[in-house]
Amino acid sequence: MSGMTEHIFAALQSVAPEVDRADIDAQQPLRDQVDLDSMDWMTFLAELQARTGAQIPARDTHRLRSIDDLSEYLARQLGESTAPIGTIGPGARG
């Protein structure tokens, strides 16, 4: 598991400590797998920003659905990825 994924799960467990990472499919929408209301989701994203130092503008939050989406997005924000252009970010389809 990547360091970015570790940050994501640590932030998730700070908001939803009952979550077992073994039950999470990294490719499926996270909010479909974990009972997070909109306030919990925003708290999770704020915690993720604090842990990583990345900025997640409100305009991007709708694209961040799965652990994989989050990991790729954060890695790109922090300059740690060579992900194909257009998979996450402005103009991405989903």
C-alpha cells in the first residue's frame, strides 16, 4: 500500500474509526462503502489536507470518489505521480 493510501486511510479512520480497510475496495466510490454524510466527507477531506499538505479546492471534490481517485489526485497535487493527463483534474470525465 502506498504512503498516500496510508494517509487516506488514517484520515478516514479519524472520521470513521469503525471502518476496516480490508472491507474497502479502492476502485469503488468510498461514500458508497462507508457511511459518511456530507459533513463527515468534508471533515475527512480537511483531515486529508492537513495530513498531506495538499490543497483540495471545492471544485475538485466531486471527482474524488474512490481511494484510487484520492491517491492519484493527491500524488499529482504533491508532484509524486506520472498519471496520464486527463484522468483526474479539470476536464476529467467521470
